[in-house]
Amino acid sequence: MNLVVQQGGEKIGLLCGSSDRGVVFSYDTEYLGSPQARALSHSLALRPEEFSSKECLPFFSGLLPDGEMKRKISEFLHVSESSTLKLLEALGGECAGSITLSKEEEKEKEYCAASLVPEELPFESKYRKLVDSELSAMVGRMDYRPLLIGASDLRLSLAGAQQKLALARFEGDWYLPLGGSPSTHILKPSRYPYPDLAVNEYICMQVASLCGLPVPSTEVFLLEGTPVYVIERYDRTLHAGKSLSIERIHQEDACQALGIMPDRKYEFDGGPSFPQIVSLIHDIAASPILGMRTILGLAIFNFLAGNCDAHGKNLSFLYPGQGKDGKRSETLAPLYDLVSTTVYEDLSSKLSMKIGGEYRIERIRRNHFLTLGKDVQVGRPYMEKLLDTMILSVSNALDKIALLAEIPMMEPLVSSMRLQLEHRVRQISE
């Protein structure tokens, strides 16, 4: 089987399955000759030669869900979890970033549709409005139909292990994207055994925002008593005119950029470390100093908030294209998947990325952050100031969030996070 890889409606390459070489990728010759040609990934530089499975699978596998969600989707489709091509065939119409994939024999139809100006396509052929009862039913079916797999004319893929829905919202109403049409928001309902997880993530994202860390717009609402966390997609731009159109913005996560398979996302398993992320920022970002400050601030925030599951797939880069002045515009993407995992006693307290050589969050001391600063060539005074600033910012942010406790389950979570913050401040003051 071969899959056509498209970006913005343009064919950029072919993902092929072969009996002797496995899955391989090659850029389209015509695309390579275009002055607008840009590499699909930091790990897949433009070249006429074919990319081997080892070289290309980290990027393409990284477009798919992982963990339990991937297993459930594979079971529903009667496809092996290891069959990247077949899973991308079923799900690759709407991926993170600007990539879409379709079967090679469908390419003429796909190119024809893609060549149309978005405004020329009937809105009804791209989106279907949902009523509240339909949305509730979708949430109720998530355990055995992740990502709405099997729904008619629906092809979408979202990386990660947590259950989620990708929908579009126009003028306050929810719509189901059809035929690979772009979504605008991701919805993550709380699920057993963590009924407050949606509220947890909302609080952490709000606190991060109040601390000056870049995050997308988020909210939480109740759907028949179930908290649903909503995040606006940063890799989509809505253009309002005579009719609506949504632009896909290319992105990739740190594992994809480094050529690391998604099942190796934890540093202990060979995934990215903070120094590797900082080095990657210097290689990719147009403003590396700003990106490095964000990463160091995030490391401190995750420690204070008790987020032990911040791994390499939770950090991404945006590639919005050249600016009007011709300068580079690549940037670290807004932060996402910020959750206080230590409020749940059954979850591991082992950090996904070491801080100053230490994995166990309860063993982290001030000197570990100073070592981290040294590892990324940041001076002690800078790291000391950033650490103290983040401690004060998180404390003040929790005070502000506590005053907003209008959402069920919020008050006990904020109280728990406050107690953990006080404990961790004592930890790094010893």
C-alpha cells in the first residue's frame, strides 16, 4: 500500500510499504524542485534519496494515537497496532499540523478537492452541526470508539494516549468535521478512574498562563455532569470572510524532530532530555533565547505543579512559514497537556525528564535546577532568579484560581495543589 502525503493540498511525497524495505518515504521530485519546498520534519531534511523505515517512522508514527487508545482503535479496525500504513490510511485525513494522507489510488479525487478554494466547497460537505444529545452520545462511546473511529466520512488522528475528540466550533456551536476537514478544538472529557482530570488540566493551564508561560485558550464545561476540558488548536487559524475557512499550520513534536519513536517518549527509555530540547530549540526556533526561557520555566512549573508526565511528545514546534519580511518564523508551540499527576496517589512520582540528573520528584532540590541551568549553559544568577520568580508566580496564580472556584471539583484540586506547592518550596529551600 502507498499513501500520498499532502500539505496544504499539495503532494509533497509518498509513504510506501514494501516487503523487503518496510515502510519508506520519499519526497516528490516536482516538490523538491519548487522554491517553496520545506522539509516535512527536522529529522527528514529535503533530499531526493528515499528515507528508510528507521528514518521516517518516528515522524509518521508520531501522528498516531498511542498507548491504550491506539490499541482500542486497532482492535476496532481489526488492524495490527504495528501497521502504521493501515492506521494512517484510516485516520490520516486530519492530523496534527498540516499533513494529510490518502491512498494513492484516491489521489486524483483528493487533488481535485484540494485544488478548490476552501470557500468554493459547500459548508455542509465539510461540517455537520451537532446537538447536545449527539455530543453526549459521542462522549459516552469513547471507551469503545476512540476518536469516533468508524463514523461515516470521518478520518482524524490525534497523538497521545488520552481519550479526546477533535471538533470544530463556529459561533458557539459544535460541528463534526467530515472527510478530513480541519477541526478547531480538542475536547477531553474526564474518564474513570480520574473524574476530575479535565478540571485538573484546566487549572494547570490557567496557572501556567498566569505565570507567563505560553498556552492556548482553554475552558471547561459540564456535559450531563461530566467535566469536559476544551483546548483551542494552535495549529489551526480560522479565517472569517464571505464563508469560513481554516488554515492548517505545520507542526511536529520533539520526538518527531529528533527522529525518536513515540513509544520512546520518556527520557529513561531513550526519549528527549531537557538539554536535548534546548539544543533543538537553538537549531529550529527563530527566537531561541525566548524558547529556552520557556523550557526552563516549564521545568520549574512542572516540578511545582507535580506534573511527572511531561515527556518529549508534549513539546512541539510550529512552522508557520516565512514572515512578510522574509525572516524565519519557526517557534516553540504553546504548551499543552499540563496536569498535576501527583494529586493522584496511584500515579508514579518519577519525572519523564530528569532535572539536574534526578528523576524522583521528591528528591529534587535547588541544586538540581542549578545543575540543569549549567547543563544548558545558563548562569547561576539567571536560574536562581527564574526559580524564585516561578515560585512566586505559581503561588499567586493558585490564589487567583481559588477565587474562581465556580467549577465543581475545582476547590479540592486547588487545595491539594497548594499543599504540594508548599511542600516543594520547602524541598528546594533545604
